[in-house]
Amino acid sequence: MIPLSKIVEAHERVKKVIQKTKLAYAPRLSELSGANVYLKKENLQHTGAYKLRGAYNRIATLSQEERAKGVIAASAGNHAQGVAYSAKQFGIRAVIVMPEATPLLKVTGVKRLGAEVILAGNNYDEAYAHALECAKEQGLCFIHPFADDEVIAGQGTVALEMIEEKSNIQTVVLPIGGGGLISGVAAAYKQMLPNVRIIGVTAKGAPAMHDSFHAKKIVSVKGVKTIADGIAVRDVTPRNFEYILEGVDDVVQVDDEEIANAVLYLLENQKLVVEGAGAVGVAALLHEKLPVSKGENVAIVLSGGNIDVTMLSVIIEKGLIKSQRKMKFSVILVDKPGSLKGLTDILSQVGANIVRIDYDRTSTSLAYGDANVTIALETKGGEHQEEIRQELWKNHYRFVEID
């Protein structure tokens, strides 16, 4: 694994530019799980993610000649911003290759830091291949997001801060994409506090590292699809795989539904905006994928907060429906004055707040003289929704609920 001395040296370099993020106690997560849960808020880092640490450390170790040529990276967003920010600190050129589907927030964030952006490929691995071609053609120094010892050492500085702040943590939970963060953190912990458990969490839609860890050999997958774009890595890199086998105790996985639940939970209960990749550790805890004991001290690294606003909006909307705080239904009414008022009066009487109404009288599927009304309501939970249904049935409304 990465020598501890290398991580300590990296910390001396990166502490000039990083935000020393807090390891904060999470009372509601602790109550739910029975463990003492602490959150390492790397979503509050200067660039919105821990990736700044590794990127800065790598560029800081380049020679003057290498820096003069400029740097290039492939990234879904967080490593990109880390490289762009670091390159700006050194006053050198930075080119970032990002997958074509990268959220606009991350693209604009990189450009704002002065880097050139190239959109290429359907996923990280295709963007990576294109970046290597550009590096060769333009003579740029490639900054790998995870398969680089200096990058891994930089990411390992997260562990040094956690140990300094709270040395009695018993389990550390981290996301795994390519494996740079968990390789660095595991190396620091296993050399300083070897009894601490290190547990990685992958997205079910990007299962290569999870499957490889449990098979104890590299397993290939054909593609990836997950809302956790920061860990949507298709291929396992041998270097990181060896580090993970050596330092990680277990790897679990969560699906997109569980990740979305965790993003919404953190927003509502911790007042934290966290991206999908950053929320996988909390998702694993909420959905009982982590074997934790009562009273155990557990630290979860929230690796990033750069979530696309459109994706956040979808997560919130779906979350309200699933938690029975929002209800949608359609009903056929006679298209005449007073019909709609009769329906809304009933909804008002049962305390349902109407947030949207669509009134369609021209659809070819409707009989002449009818109108289809679609209504979205704010509700107070399952019992309230059942009361609404009963009241509509009692008044002879035939309706269809919409997911």
C-alpha cells in the first residue's frame, strides 16, 4: 500500500489550498442505526469534493518542465474541478475531457476555473481513452483521477484529518469508483490504526469493483448506468485493485433508489447537499447494508456535493411521492360549469393542498362533453391519502392514481 510517509508529505502540500472539513456527529442517523455516526463533509471542500487533494498533490510533484507543457485529465466532474483549480494555483494550462452526459453544473464549474473542456464519450472510460490521445498529440501531462500514487496519497490526507479530529473511530465508510480515495484512506488507517474497519460502497449500476473484490480477481462489466456519476467507472485498474484487496475489509453496493433516498435524507435531515456518489455511504447505512453494532463509532465520508440541479429536482419530486407527501391522480369530469369546483371543494374539505391542475377537453380518447383533469396534491402521509380516496369514492368520482 501507499507508504504513510508519502501521505504525510502530501498533507503538507495540500493543506495550503484545501478546506479542513469537519467530522460532524449525525444525531438522526445515529438514532436510526444505533451506532455513533459521524460525517466527513468533503462536499464542503473548495471545489465541492475531495478530489482537489489528489489533483493538487500530483501537480505539485511535477517538474517545472512537465508543468510548462500543461496538464490534461479525464473526469465526470470532481477530478476535473480539482485539476482545474490546482492548475490555476500553479498558473499552468489545463485541459479536461468529460463524458458527453456530464451535468452542466460540473462543466461550467470547470470552465469557471479557467480550464479548457472537451466533451467526448458516453462514460468515463471513453472520455479517458480520448484524453490519452490528446495528451500524446499535444504533449500534455496526464493527471490520472485514481491510478496514481501521488493522487492516492493526496486523497489519503482525508484520513489524517479524521484521525487527528477523532481517533476512536471503529469503522470508516467510503464510496468506490476507481478506488483512489479508499486506497489512500485505507493505507493511512491500516498503518496508523490497523484495527479500524474500512468498508467501501459501490453503485449497483457500476458493479466492477464490488464484483472483483468478492471474486478476488478483476471482473469486467459491459457498461455502467447510475445516478452516482462520480463513481460510474466501468473498468477496474490493477493498481487500485491490489491496494483495495490489501487494505479494505468489505465492499457493499447500493442501487439508485437507495442512493436517491440518501440524497433526499441528507438534504432534509442534515441540511446537506450531497451528490449521488457522496451519498452512497449513507445509503448503505439507511438500507442496512452495513454491519454496524450498537454504540460503534462509524465515520462516513461524504465525498462530494456537485449534484446537478435537475437531478436534485427529480429526486425531491419522486421522494415526496414515495413518502406519501404528494399525490397525483386523474379523473374524468363532465365538461360544464361547476364540475371542477365540485371536485376542488371536496379536496379542500379534506385538507388537501392543490399544487397543480391540468384540464384537457380535446384528447381524442375522451367522449364529447367530457374533460380529463389531472391534479397534484400536497398530502400529510398515508392516512391522509386514504381519507382523500374514500371521500372521492363516496362522491362517485372514478379516478386513476399516477406514480
